[in-house]
Amino acid sequence: MTGIDSDQATAQEFEPTDLGGGRRHGRVGAPSTPRRAQLERDPGMPASTWRLRSDAWEYLKFAIKRLAVSGGDFSMIAEDGEVWRSLRSLKTIELYWAGFGQRYVEEITDLLSNGEFDRAHDMITRAVNRLRGTTVPDTGEDDLTEDERAELKDRQDTRPRFEVLIVDETTEGGRDELHTDLLKLRNASDQFIYDYVIVPTADDAVAAALTNPNLLACVIRPGFTDNTREVLSRDLRDSIEFAHTSTKESPTAPMSPLNSVRRVLRLADTLANLRPELDLYLMAGAHIESLAGALTHRFRRVFRREDQFELHLSLLRRIQHLYDTPFFDAIREHARRPAGVFHALPVSRGGSVVGSKWIGDFVDFYGLNLLLAESSATSGELDSLLAPVHTLKKAQSLAARAYGAKRTYFVTNGTSTANKIVHQAVVSPDEVVMVDRNCHKSHHHALMLTGARTAYLEAYPLNDVAFYGAVPLNRIKQLLLDYRAAGRLDEVRMITLTNCTFDGIVYDPYKVMSECLAIKPDLVFLWDEAWFAFARFHPVTRKRTAMVAAETLEENLATNAHAAAYREQQKRLFDPETGAPAPDSVWLEEDLLPPPDATIRVYATQSTHKTLTALRQGSMIHVYDQEFSAGAEEAFHEAYMTHTSTSPNYQILASLDLGRRQVEMEGFALVQKQLDLAMSLSSAIARHPLLKKTFKVLTAADLIPEEYRVTERTMPLRDGLSTMWDAWVRDEFVVDPSRITVEISGTGVDGDTFKHEHLMDRYGIQVNKTSRNTVLFMTNIGTSRSAVAYLIEVLVKLAGKFTDPHELQEQDALTEPAAVMPPLPDFSAFAPDYAAEVPADDPSKQLPDGDLRTAYYAGLRRQNIEHVLPHELRRRVENGEQPVSAGFVTPYPPGFPVLVPGQVITAEVLDFMSALDTREIHGYDSRQGYRVILKEVLES
């Protein structure tokens, strides 16, 4: 446990639990526990074995030392059911991790059974030291066996370490021989060091992939069996079953005489589906030549069993490819070389800083390397972001590989610019873009710049917490059908949605794109994944990313099964005699299938700096566009040149290169830890007797209306990975579990006050977003257990203050309750001058698109506008007038434009704005009021 000396902690601080011996199979040999206790102790997600493993070893160290010091006897340990549960858990867990292994746990169990507590404690201490990263054991080296000396020496090696999974039914002697061979292959000049995890069955291989983030490669030997013999928890067994069933049977698997090939392919596809970063190798004996030809696209290489050294070299070589950071290496080399600077960058090489009497603290604070790395693209030594040909080009290609894109582009001025680049590259003036009104303001500005006609989509409102959810799929389909009915479907160019939203609502991009393409097969999709870059690196969240959805869609459209299903559906959607489409209700009820020749054109923008490792403003654009090389690339490059600085920050670019390396090497470990810690936080708030009186963690039941959820669990990850997996497969919307939205009405203060005056000013707790009565706590890949523990401690202190009547009397800020917010306003409409033409035959069929750009520039001319204070504006609205906004009005929070140029200002908008108590509203001056377009201009 981070920050705690386990030898001095109390027993209540430890809650290790079984990976084995779960609810399905009972807890053999342990005292029985009530069902509720088991549920509370169950950490759920099997991927969280990083914590299970650590806590179990830590608890054993604490408990056995207590017995050894007190001179306890076996009867004392026999009564401690937690010791035996920890040992059973570790016996299963250690099968899936390299290191001491199951026999080490068995030996400790035997020592404890014989009452040899001191020796058992020494062995446990060595395991704890290894997990803590301590290289010096608590006991003297004279007490170590030869194997333990080898283990200690191995752990003192500081080279980057990874683990390799071997799937093979082998004996313990065979495993020992394999480890001996591995030690012989190692060389001091190798850049990396690795160890083997050897499992006998396909189920165990999947369990290892789900639980051990240190794995970076897998070697499959055809001798494995299918079903595990380990006693696993129900959640882990269900997760293994999910992994198997979500992998499609390969239609091209070779047949006899290679009888085991289908099983090998099935396992390989399952592992690749779970952990695409795993390199797969096949090691076989007979028919290796035939296997090589049949399996090349699934396995990196096929080896004979005796080619151990070639496998060793291949493993190291492949990891070197993942480890490679071409641009960062070039920057570092540039900083080391002497140079004479005769270009326009005085700070380069520290020229204007080093030796200065007045800004020497610049170097003291940031370090000299920052200045040594500064250079100009025109110097020629480093690659150019605008026309990369060397290191930057390679770095972007490596990023595309990591994120599953066909192309990836680095952006050094944030996702706001990335969004504008994509809009300009794809959209022409007067083409229609359907966009969530709740999206980031950069999309609204991009639509204005491109001259596109904006058709706003309304997300479902969450009035109780004063922010929006996401746009239901049927709402998107209905608007597409409306454009088709009006004969304007050809004008619709792109759909832009935010996945996931700031508040954690996640779409199903595959389903959205599939059904929309069924109505218009050439649609372009822009997914703003500013807050979702991390999702690529977890087996469950990965499926709801734009790039994975695009790849899956492309693969499925090419299958005969999809073509047959599409033909059958067309018979239901169109009259076979007239060719007329069925009523809209039929199209809305069906899960629409796109035509096999639909074009996959998908873009995703990601704020790498928000959820992964990168310097501020470091972002990426990922492209999965089948038409990119056929003409779209030129338009993209023009847009990229328009918005990209000719003097990009090289430190930001280098950080993007390094961040890519990190997530390829350890992304799974970091993301699973992030999700697990978020669950720890939500569970603590929900269960602590004081916290749950003051705060409420909002679940899927609060954030997603029931009609968009099939599964029943409202916080599925709390019940385990398999429950989360089920929800993320079946529900239309899900909640990102790394985001904890806490309702704070019980404190009596609004979110902004709670954020600044209580969390930040008093305790240094930083949060990004609040609403009138909520605060959003986001975990990230840098969140630690200590940080979560500190936040819980702070919340407990605050809850005590908010519920103590004496404290309440002393703090005026606590006496003003948060006001009840009026309903969130829908987008009213564009004023007639900027709106779509009204159909003469049926005015009710008017489509919602409008002209942002014309209204925007009209609102910039002083002679066209007036400033109107809120009370006067309300009077005009009550008198039946329809004032028109001359610009964007964006309060923070909620962070999206409540008004856009050309929008009719309604009473609902004014009610919402008057209830806001925010420190920042862009586009609104409280002294002058709202900018409104003059009636004379609208009537002229």
C-alpha cells in the first residue's frame, strides 16, 4: 500500500481478496463470510491484480511478522482467514506473472503450516521488496538460496523489463529448463531484459492477458489445452468467456492435417483482440513450412522449438521498435552537439539567457536542456512539422500504429486547432454539418470559418445537474431521414460528435457510423476524443474508440455475411415494386446495416496532453479515411498548413513522441490502474457513513436515461470487468468509469465555490469542471493511490464541516445554498435571415440548418449591432420580439455556446443565463449586456 509501512499498519487497513476461490467456487479452507462481505471485499476488475498482488503480499508480511514477533503458534494463524485467502489468491495470481511463481507460494504455505514463521516472513519480505522496487533484502544475503541469489541479481538489473507469455502444456521441469535457457541467452549488451510467464491452457493465456500488464509478447506452442484448471473468480471466468465469444471464427483457417491450427488461430485472434500491442509468435515442430504460409498475417514469426536464440533476438528487436522515439532522439542529439546560432531564435542554445544578470532563474528553474533543445525548422538539422521527411514523419507513423489509424498528425496548439483543421479539410461552404450543440466551442468556430450550414443536434438534458448528456442515435437518424425527405440529403457532408463528453458519456461509434452510413453511405465522421485518448489501451474501452470502430466496420463490410444480411434488410426498408422507402418508423426501429460499398471516412482528434503524457497543447489527429490518398489528402494538407505554426514547439513534439512510446509499452498497466483507482474513490464516497450523507456519486442511472441502457448495473465496473464489458457491448451510452461526478447539494454551496474556496484554496485539490451542484473528479494515468487517499481524507474533513452546526455558523460561504437551475435550454432556432428556406407547401418541414458565418460577420460590424442589458432584453422577449445574437456567448461552466451568431434569443436562454454563477463568460460583458443584431439590419 503506497505510503504505508505495512509492519505498522492495522489489520483493518488490508483488504486483499481472492483472484481464485471466488463466488462461483467458494473459499475452500477459509472461514465462511457473508455474501455482503464478499461483495465489499471483491475488487471486481480482474485487471486490478496489480493491487491485489501487492496488497496480498503486504498483508502477509504484516500478519506473519506480527505472529513471529509475538511468538504465536499455528492456532493463531489458523484463525486468520485473511492469511489463507491471501495465499490462495497469490497461488493463482503468480501463475500469470513472472517472478517467484506458484511453487514459491506453496513453499511459504508449507512453512506457515509447520510454524516456521521467521523463514516464511523472510521469503515474503523478498517478494514485497521486489514489488516495491527495493533491491536490498531485509535479511542478509547469506540466508539466500542459489535461486534466490539469482532472483536478487536479476532484480538489481536496471534495464527496462518486460514479460513474455508462453502458452504450452509443459511440466515444472520443462519450465525450469526454459528459464535456465533464458538466462544463458541474456547478454549484458542487451538494451532490455525479460522473463517468461508460462501457462498451460488457452483460458490461462486470456487470464494472463487480462491481468498482467507487463506482457508485451506471446509465444504460442500448439500443445496447449483449452480449459483452465485454476479456481478463478466468477468475474474473471465471465471475462474470459467474453473474450472468447467476442472473437470471430476465422473463415480461412487451414484444415487437416494441421488439426490444431484452428485452436491456435482462435487463441491468437482472442489475444490480438484483447491486447493488440502484444506481438504474437508461433513455435511449432512439424509442418512449420505450411504453418508459416498460413499464419503469417497473425504471427510476427514462426519458429521451430530449437530456434530459441532467434526468438530471443526477435523479442528484443521488436521491443526496440516499440521503444524507438525518433524525434525525441533527434532533439536529444541536437542538444548535445556544439553549434553556432545565426538564425532568429536568441533563446536557442541559451544564448540570450546564460550569463544574464536578470533572468538566470530561467535556467535554474527549467534547466539548460530546454534551451539547448530549442532550434528552428529552417536550420535543417531537425525535421519540419509542415513538411516532415525524416524523424517527425517516422514519429507520426509510429503514433498511427499505436492508435490504430491509417495516418496520424501531431498538433502543437491543442485539439481546438485540430478540430478546425479537420473541418476545413472536409467541409466546403454551404454543405451541411450535423453537430452536437453541446460540443466544444472550437467546432462552432470551425463551422463559422468554413461557411458550412450548421444543423444542431440536441443532446438529452440532465437538468438536475445542469449539463447535457449525448445525442441519441434515433435523433441523428431522424434528422438524416428529414434531409432525405426534403431532397437535401446530398448536402449533408459530416457528423461531428464528442466521444466521450467532458462528463464521461461515451457513444458507441461503431453503431452510430454503421446506421448513419445506411442512410447516407458517403458521410464523413469527426469524433472529438479530446478526453478519450487513453481508451485505446484498455481491452473494454478500446472498442468504443473511433479508430477501432472504423477498422471493425471496414472489416465487416468486406464479409459475405454482411452482404447477405444487407440484402435481406433492404427488402424490409424499400418497397420491392416502387422502390419507395418504408416509413421512417421502420428505419428508426431497425438496426440499420450500411451497404458493402459504403465509404469509411473517419477522423478523430485527441488531446494527448489531457489524458496521456504530453506537454500542454500536445494533440493528435488520427485519420481512417479510405479516400485520403485519392484526393482528400491534399485538402487536409492545405488545412493543416493554414492552422499550423511555421515555428512549432519542438518540446511539445518530442513529448508526443515519448507519450506514444509510453502507452505502447505500459498503456494497459496505466489505464487499468486509473480505472481501478476511480472505483476506489467512488466506492469510498458511497460507503463512508459521513461522505454518503453529504455527497452522492452519480451513476449511469443519473447520467443516462433508462431507454438508452439495456444492462441493469448503474456502475458496472464496481461489479467487475465482465459486468462493465457487458454494458459497453450492449448499451447505447455508457459512462467512462475514470470520471467521478459527485453531487454536492448536501454541502449547501455551489460547485464553483466548492472548487475554489474549499478544494483548491484550502487543500490544493485541483479539479477541472463543476456545475451548479456537481464537481467532476477525473483520475488519469498519473493518479496515485496516495492521491486518492488524500482526496478521501479531504472530503471527510469537508463533510464534517458542512454537517457541523458550529462550523456552519462561522462560515458565511456555507450559508448560501446553491440555487435550483432552470431547465437547460435547447437550441432555439436561427433567425429567418440565416435559417434554411421554409418549404412553401409545409412550413413545419423546415430543416434546422443555418448560416453561422454570415451572422458572425454581420455581428462584427459596429453599425449592425447594439448592446442590450439583460432586463431590457427580457422585456423585448416578453413583448413578442425575437432578438438575434450577434456572437458566441460561452459560459464556463458548462463550456459550450449558449448562444451562437444568428440564434434567436429566448426566455429560456435568459432564464438559464441569469441563474448561472460563473467567473468566466466569453462573449458577454456584464456592463454592456448582450450583443444583438439590429432589427433594421435583419429587415433590410
